[in-house]
Amino acid sequence: MSGQNDVRLLSLVVPCYNECEVIGKFFQTVIPILESDEGIRFEIVCVNDGSTDGTLDTLVDISGRDSRVRVIDLTRNFGKEAALTAGIDEALGDAVVPIDADLQDPPELIPTLIARWREGAEVVLAQRVSRTCDSLLKRTTAAAYYRVHNRLSDLRLPENVGDFRLMDRAVINALKQLPERRRFMKGLFAWVGFKTVIVPYERKPRVAGASKFSGWRLWNFALEGITSFSTVPLRSWMYMGLLTAFFAFCYGVFIIVRTLVLGIDVPGYASLLSVLLFFGGVQLVGIGVVGEYVGRIYDETKGRPIYLVRRRYQERRQLGPLSNARRVIELPSARRLSKNWR
Ligand code: UDP
Ligand code: MG
């Protein structure tokens, strides 16, 4: 890290999907906290992930009055992972902090994150000490998920850590080299490594609005995490196959011996049918698992961009209260993750 007097740029990346109820409160809370640290400049990169309410208008309005707020408007809802990717790609800061718009990630923690960063950490993780605001079901399934994920995958996911963290520019540049289109950000963040410290925090309930992650969406998210970072589910089918082949062989020997000793035994319809159905089921599940990975290969080979930008909004006025002219900058809208970007 360089000298204490450097004024460094911090980028907050805020994915927003139908957050019109909370977004005003978000800025009211966050901006004074960021302003209180004189050692940094900041920008807030808001990614509008295809909201259908007034989120975009609110964001554009705020960015028109505050040149530190930028808005990236995606062409449709691409999902939180893609929106985060967009924000991280656009952020210019020496450090980047992804943060939810609903104030569940406490902005009061940002000064602590910055302090650890100044002390030399490249990644500062914010870890939830308790999940009391989550339902019992969500808590137990989350705990079970981390156990399963960490057992199946070579990559260790730190428990109870969301996307809220501070990452140095070096980490962001490393992240930008990861080309996958199916993005499980938590895993990608962990995959790049770097010098990491953990800061505990208390996660609060949402200020307003509703969670965008239903049980079904979370389940798919969980599967995504495992298939992104582990091929154990694929490999396990080899062991499954070996095991069933072994039992089938034993049973075959038993039938032959019994036929030789006791003669031909015609009944057997029930056992035959149940064995047939059982193996039919086992095979279908196996094909399903293989299919999951083939699907991923298919998605990756299409090579489509992760997100498309409709427009970028930023006030270009140099902090003069006299000029009200608002300009909208148009930049090329699609981009693929390529090495020659920026
Ligand atoms: N989000 C998004 N796109 C989506 C879903 C969510 O950008 O398709 C944003 C959302 O606006 C919020 C953050 O991701 O800023 C976290 O969403 P939410 O609070 O619904 O998730 P939860 O806290 O319940 O896990
Ligand atoms: Mg939330």
C-alpha cells in the first residue's frame, strides 16, 4: 500500500432490481458515511437490473444531482450475479465494495473495511455473526449447504459470507480474467484468493420491499454453486455404477447357482420388475447429472455476453451549483469479457 496521504477512489457497486422503495433511504444512509472519511473519494455504481418499477427514474434523478453516482442500465433482468459482474466491470475504484440496495449489508461497516484495507488486506470479508433475521429453515439449509459445498468442492467457501466485502484493484483485475458466463460470484470471489481478513457484522432485516430470492431460486443458486466448482457429482456416478454392477454380479451368481441346484424357477415377475424400475430410475438420475454439466458446456460455448447495457448515466458537471445541464454518456453497449478491455 502506498502513503497515507493518497486520496484513493472507492467504488460501491449496487445491484438494483425493483428497489424503488429503499433506494432513496440507501443513498441517505450511505453518502454521509462515505463522506465522513476524508482519505477517500468515492463513486457509487448502481446497476439497474431490468427493474419494472420506478427504480431507474429514481437512480437517474439522483445521479443527475450527484456526479459521484453512476447508473448502468441493463437491457433486461439478468440476475444479481450478472448485475454484480456489470458493476464490477464498470467500477474504476482502487477498491470495490459490492453492497445490496436494501441496507441488509450495513454501510456503517464500510469504514472498518477501509481500515483493514489500509492495513494491507487485499480482500476484507464481512461475515455475518448471526442469521437471526433469517427464518429457521433458511438458516439450517444455509448451514447444510456450506457443509455440502465445502465437502464436494476443492474450493472452500467461507461460511456466512455474502457478496458484501471490500476488494482491492488487484483482486478486481484478477476477477475480470475469469471468463465464465454462468457466474456464481461468491465462488469466483473465493477462487481468486489473495490476502483476506474477516470482519464480523450483524445482518439486519430488509428496510423495505421483498426479497427477490424465492426458495426455488435459492435451490437453483445452490446447485449452480456446486456444479460451478465441483465435478464430484459427475464422478460419483462411476462409483454408483461400480457398486450396482457388483451387486448385480452377486445376484446373478446367486440365481445361476440356485437354478443349478433347485432347477428352473418360473415366478420372479415382482423381483424382475422392481429391479428394472430401480435401475431405470438410477439411470435417469445419472443422465440428469451428466445433462446438468452438458448444459453448462453448451451455455459456455455459445459465448454470449454476460449482460447487455442499454445506457449509462452520469452527471458530468464539475460540482458547480450553477450549471444544471445533464448529459448522458453513450458508450458501446455490449461487451464480452476480453483481455483487451480497458
Ligand atoms: N438483485 C438484482 N437482480 C435480481 C435479484 C436481486 O440485482 O435479479 C439485487 C437486489 O436489488 C438487491 C440484491 O440483489 O440489491 C439482493 O437481493 P435480495 O435482497 O432480494 O436478496 P436477499 O437479501 O433476500 O438474499
Ligand atoms: Mg436482501
